[in-house]
Amino acid sequence: MGEFASWYQNGGGFMRYILLLALSGAALGILAALTRRRALVSGAFLNAAACLVIGIVGWQLGLVDMRSAAATVDPDQLAMVVERGSEIAIVPLHFAALACLPAVLGGLLALALGAKSRE
């Protein structure tokens, strides 16, 4: 559990927004699958897209922070700093990709069930 907590902390402030979107997206995905309403399916997909956009923005801002920190490092340690900084900078994108899955899967399930019931 401690490893996940440090991974979550490395992601920065964007992780909170991604987590909130993930929870609301999971709720929308479940509701969409249960009710098969198109509006909920669209909401689930839009929520997943917003989650990914926030992850991409967090990743890009993490790269900017990494580059500014790398500018202050000795040249012999630069490769190590850039490698570790790149690993940390991409954490919000990884978390967003995992967090949007319940919304996407719920929306896809709702579409499949809706198409099956129309046959």
C-alpha cells in the first residue's frame, strides 16, 4: 500500500482531479450499463475523455517541471535526472488511463446491451 501512496504523491495535484473523475465515471458507467440510456453512455465517454485530457496536461506540466529542474543539475548527473523525471512526469497519464476504464467499459457494455435488446 505504501508503494501506491508514493506513486499517487508523485503524480502531483492532478491525481485528485483524475480520481474524482474516475469515481464519477465509474458511477456513470454503472448507471449506463444498468439503464442503457444514451445520455448516460455519452456522459461516461465524455468523462473518460476528460480524465485522459487531465492526465495528458499533468504529464506535460510534469515534463516542464522536469526540464526546469534538469537545467540546474550538473551535466554528469543530467541523464539520471532526466530519466527519473520522465518516469515521475508520466504518472498522471498512467493513472488517468487506468481510471477511465470503468467509464469506458460501462459505456461499451451499455451500448452492447442496448443493441442486443433492440434485436
